[in-house]
Amino acid sequence: MNAEIIRLIFTAFTIERWNDLPRPVKFIELDKQAHKFIIAYLISFFEKDIDYYKFINLGIANLLYRAVLTDLKSPVYHFLRKKRGKELDEFVINQLRGKISDELIEYIKILKKDDSIENRLHSAASFIATKWEFDIIYNTAPFIYGMDEIKNNIENELEDFYDLEGVRILSLKRKSYDFISLCGNMRFQKRWANTPRVPETSVLGHMLFVAVVTYFLSKEAGLIKEKIINNFFTALFHDLPEALTRDIIAPVKHKVKGLDEILKSYEHFLIDEKILPLLPKNMQKIMNIYLKDEFKNKIIQDGCYKIVENIEEIKNIANSVDGNFIKAADHFGAFVESYMSIHYGIKSHELEIAITELEKMYKNKKIYEINLGKYFNKNFFD
């Protein structure tokens, strides 16, 4: 895991979208990328024979591509791609070469010319996530010059993906659309709500950040593809119940006796009653596994799961989830948020304590022979 890449991904929390239009709230690039990933995953269940390993790599490649090019407006970006697409690709690759794996570099090379179903799912989801944002902006100020042109352009682009059943299903705006709206709402939920920070980070963007860190750790551990897939999607959805409970700060959650167990039981109830019914039936079993006991090591069997205490027991079991990895990635997200805010000049007692406690917690901790202490260390970013 490369410090420069972590910094680059984190900068996507500072990239504002639609910043030339009146917005009732800020729209942030990393939030949009997370929403896109979730939408693409949902509509993938209406297709057949999806290679989810390729799906994940293409999504991460696209995130890195957009992070390098920062906040180019969509019309400008598409114009530049048409005129200087090859040069744009070469610029992005040169910025990333040596900082990410050769495998991810290869995915970036094919990103803009790959017509696979996996890439089309991401492209379709990108327009759906963009439309979800723009509908909020449009309803705020439909009279602003150019609004109708933007609206028509987005809808025309999206029409090119109507051969995908999932796109047609979402256009009905029924239960599946309610699910992506529920996920989209998490961009409005701020982490560390009681602590001033720069930049502010949302629960939605945090979920993707944790998923990408989990991917890097899983690759570093040399895990097989099936485990990388399960780890990534468990991480991507690990905070989804907070869409219904909101974030409960750690001192309350962990230091009030018995509260953590009660909250976990309530989360399971909400997953069963409020979240799973919104999903396509063939998606419900796997999401039940990903959403529940997200930080536990799990073996997946016959549509259910069994919790395993020792992570070493499941390293070579394909159909399993490394909850310890996801917990470490979640903590690393908090570590980076604290470190970056202090680096940008906004610090508080809570942020300094978080860094100190996490450094101490992971100083001598290993998972699959990976020394996590090297990441939970301020020197990692030097």
C-alpha cells in the first residue's frame, strides 16, 4: 500500500462536483464514486456471468483516473478525450506508474476502450449517480442558464445503456431505486460529527475508501480472487446500516456496557426489515452475509455464514470474509482522516488521541504476516 496513492484517493474528498451551479449541499467526488460502485453492483445482479474481480479492478482504476484529473467538468473532459484521449491516458499512467501494481496499470490502459459488461455497468452507474445528484440541483434552481441542456445530455447518455435490464428497472423508481437513494443519502452523513476537521468526510465516501484499502491489503497478503471479492464488497457496505441508525460515536458505542450488543441486534433487525427487501431477490443472500457481523471472520456456506475467531484458519478458504482486515481498514480510514486534518492545520484533542491510540493498537499487530504498524504510523506519509 503506497502512501502517495492513499493521499491521492483521499484528495477525492476535497474535489467538489457541480461547483459552478447553486447547490443545497456539497457534492464530493469520492462520494459519487462510492455511489457509482454501489449502483453498478446492484445492476450487475440483473446480468449474467459477471467477473467481479475485473469489476472491482475497473472501478478502482476509474477512481484513480478521476483523482489524477481532479475536477474537470464532464463536457470539458469528454472534449479532451475526443481530441487527446491517448495523451490523457498516458498522463494518468505516468502519474501512477510505480505507485500501483502493474495489474492496475493494465486496467487503466483499457479503461476507456473496454466494452465488457463489467465496464459498461460502471459507465451506466456513473450516469445514474450523476443524475441522482443533478436532480437535487435541478429542483433547487431549474431556472439557471444551461440547466435543461445538462438535464437532456445526462438523460440522452443514459439512454445508451437501456439495453441493461438493471438500468431499466431503476428507471421505474421503485424498490431498487429506493435502495440506491438510501445509499446516496449517506453522503449527507458526516463522520466525526462533533469534531471539526478538514476535509469533512461522509459515511458514503468512507465506505469506498475502506473498501479500496481492504483491496490493497488483500492483494498484499496474496489472497485468492474469491476472497478479494468478498472482502471488498463487505468493506464497501460495512457502514450501510448507519443510513438508518446514523453514526453513534465510539465512546458511547463501546464504553456504555452492553450497548454495542444491543445496537448490533438492532442493526440486524433493520437489515432484515428495511434493507434486504429493497434488493433483487438473487442479491439478498449475499448482501445478508456482507452486511451482518461485518468485522467478523466468516466462512460462507449454503447462503449462510459461520464466524471463525482465528483468521489464519480461513486464509486459503475461497468462500470466506476476512473481517479482521476490514476492521483494520476501517481503523486506517479514521487514522488517515485524523492525520490529514492535523496536516491541513485543523487539530483537536480528539484527533490527536485517535492517532495515538491507533498507533499503539497496531504497533505490533500482524494479519497474514503483514505488519500493520508500518501503516498506522505518522512516518508512513513522510
